[in-house]
Amino acid sequence: MAQGRDLAIVTLVACDEPVAMPVGGRLVVDAQGEACGSLAEPALDAAMRAEALAVIAGGEPRLLDFELPSGHACVYVERLG
């Protein structure tokens, strides 16, 4: 990711055992929707890109709960910079 871009970071803060990514896993998303990293769940990664874009656009940080086929996940999305 290039320097000077608006970014949001998504952090997995809690999850059920079956979720593949350990707590603390991160996904970084820029204002163009490009991502670096993964939360190891394709459905969660896609949803988090949309949430990250909303936070970059001026929204407040968010604490979100998701039900996934592999279990429950709780993520925190915040803007960097």
C-alpha cells in the first residue's frame, strides 16, 4: 500500500473456536478498497472491506458482530491517520 493513503484497520477481537483467524488478526483497507491481510474468512473479509470504507469516509470506529458459517466473530474497525 502506498504512503499517504487513507486507511482503516480491522482487528478480530473475539471469535468462536472454528473461525480460522486467531484473535488479534488484522486486515488493512485503503480508500480504494484494496486490502492487505485477511481474517481467513472470505465472507468476513468482504463485509469488512465495506465497513472499512465507511469508516474511512468519515464514520466513527465500529465494533461489529458477525455470524459466519464457521462461527461467531467480533471485529473492531478504526481509521488510521
